[in-house]
Amino acid sequence: MGKTRSAQDAGGLTAFTDVVYLSDKPEMPAEIRRLFRHKKVSSCLLPLDRYDQIRTRPDLVGTVLVDAEGLDIAQDQRLGRIIESLERDNLSILLLTQRIRRPVRSFSLISSEGSFSMSNTVGSISPDDLWARICINLSDRKNENSGIAAKAPAPVSLTERLRQSHPADQPQPEGAFVDGLKEQLRLAGLVQRDFLPAQLPNSAEVRWAATFQPAEWVSGDIYDIARIDEQHIGFYVADAVGHSVPAALLTIFVKQALQMRQTTGNSYRIFTPAEVVKNLNQRMTGQKLSGHQFVTCCYCLLNVKTRQLTLARAGHPYPILLRQGEPPRQLEARGSLLGIFENAEFTQEFVQLQPGDRLLLYSDGAESLIGRLHDKEGFRYTEEFLALTDASITEIVDRLTEMAAHREIKPAELDDLTIIGLQLP
């Protein structure tokens, strides 16, 4: 443990590696190498354009650090493709956009100012914070043969403080504390659901279906379907990196920051989908969010009178159009992840829907049910999904939800599941 090597020189990954450092630079920053040596973490350096070596053996990777320091806006599409590919393999990712600015002299808990940054618009974090984030990722990628030795640095836990404050002959409060924590998480999940649509805007022009299944008490996904005016409906699915409480908090920010229209006095202007995701990205980068947080999103605008659909995508799975007598079709639009580049640009696509058309918008937790992107064959749908393509949108969403509940997956592959769909009469 604690050794750093070049996976390229070694001919790829051959043994479990706690941290794979992806970078176009010839070596890791000295401070990060010191951190890994101090914590006895195995690591390797891999060029960005060789990231496919990770995908060939994702089981040998604990977490991936992507060094984006120095990359300009022209390269954000490349970076987005790399991160999307790694996420499809359920790999934990940390995105690094600035170098450590001073030597690491101490690994005790220290101030988070001035040492390390994970976003070009956020405050810096300490090496201890970086180490804690690495360990959180490693805890989700335990390998039976590796016996990962890394353990997250942490102050004395609340449970330990409670134990110290109670004599040994008195009942210990751990059980009550855990029960209370579970209840708080349960209530947090209920609060998050309050931010979802109370009812779907079904009408004679369009029918809707939706499912929202958190992997834990709370979800890193969020969606909305909102009637903007009599003629337009805006809808989206957004997916914050990771799941559980940190990702759930970010979804609430997304819900509040995403604006579908601008009202001035008695008039209003509906934002185009490209404007919606661009404005959301600027809100995220301008908010100075701490850590390595980023979001994928696909936002669509439907004109229920003309049946024209306009969409913009930010690193999110492509929506799928189902049309009678035709194979499923992915609706492609270019756009990078949200929260990385302040001046990122997003394109939008137009689709003229027809009577009977159905559209699926989903988070990456549903990808294994619908299909996978293969390097040589492109996107290939599952047989189970193809068997559903003639069904109504309600039947499709219900069946996918049922399939998700009964699929056998590893704990590390557990992810939030969100699907929304529409159908034109």
C-alpha cells in the first residue's frame, strides 16, 4: 500500500488500486502523492485519453480522481464524456479543478481555507477533507480480495461522546440515538418528496406517468412537471452526483434554482431549454458550492398545441422516443455536466411529436433496465425494455418500477431511480 505507479507503463490495471488519478499531466501533484503515501493508499496515474483502461476492470478501482486543472471550456465536452462513461460503470468520482497550493505539513483536522479546491468557483478544502471524501468513495467500493486499509479520519463520534457522558452502569443511549437518526432521515425523505409535483398535469392533450425510488432514505434525483401557461409544459429530471443526504441537499438547490420562465410585471417570457440549463449552471458555479458536487439534467419544453418538443441536456442520459412501428430512438443534445464550467454552452434539439408518441426521461439508476452503451455496438436496449415498447406510458413506467424492485444488484450498484414519461393521444 502507499505506492504510486503508472497504469499505462504497467499495461493497465492488474491489481486492486484504491485511487486512479486521471490527468494529462506527467505526474501527480507532490502534495497528493504525499497524502497517499501518508495514508498508505495504493494509487496509479493514467492519462485522460486512456480512461478506457479503467472501464475494462472497474472491479479493480476504488475511486477515480479526475484532474481537470488547466482544462479550458473547449475541453468540457471531452471531460463530460469521460465522467459519464465512468459513472455508467458505477465508479465513484472526485473532480479536481485546482492544485493544492501549499505543502501538506499536517494531516490533522485543519482549516479548509487555501489548500485545495475541487471547483474553480468554490472555496478550497483541506487535505483532510479530500481524504474524507476519498474514504467515503472507497467505502462503497470494497473489494473482497483487497482488504482496503483506508479509514476515514473522523473526530470523536456523537455516539462516543454520549457513551463518555454516561456512567457504565447506566443504560447506553446508542439505540435511541440510532432510532432518532433514522426518524430524522425518514422525515427528510418526506420533506424532499414535498418538492415533487403534488399531481401530474394530465389533460386531453397529454398523459403523464412518473416513479421516484430513492436508493436510501433520501434521493440524489429530483424531477418536476409544471404547466407554465395554457400552451406550454416544462419538465425535467436532474441527478446529483452520489446519493443520500449530500446529494439530496443539492437537489433542493436545483429545484429552487431552475427557472422555467421570467415574469416582469404582468408579462412573462418562457426560457428556452438551453437557457434553462445554462442559467442553472451559472447559478451552481456562482453559488460556490463546496466539494466536488455536480449535476446532470435533461430539461424539456412541450408545446401541447403544436406538439413540438424542445430539449436541452447537461450530461444526462438521452431521452427515449417511442413511436409506433419504429425502433426506440434516443434524442441527442450536446451539453456538459452542471457545476463545472461557468461559461459552458448547451445546445437544444427540436422534435415534432406525433399522435401516439411516448417519451421517457430517466436518471442513470434506470439505465440497466433500459439499455447500455457499448463501445463497439453503440447503445443497445435490453430485451425486457424492447418487449415494453408497444405498451402505454403508464404500463411502461409501472413495469420498469417493478423490474427495479426485483433486480439483483450489488450494494455498490444501488442507485436512485427516477422515470417520467408522457404520451400523446
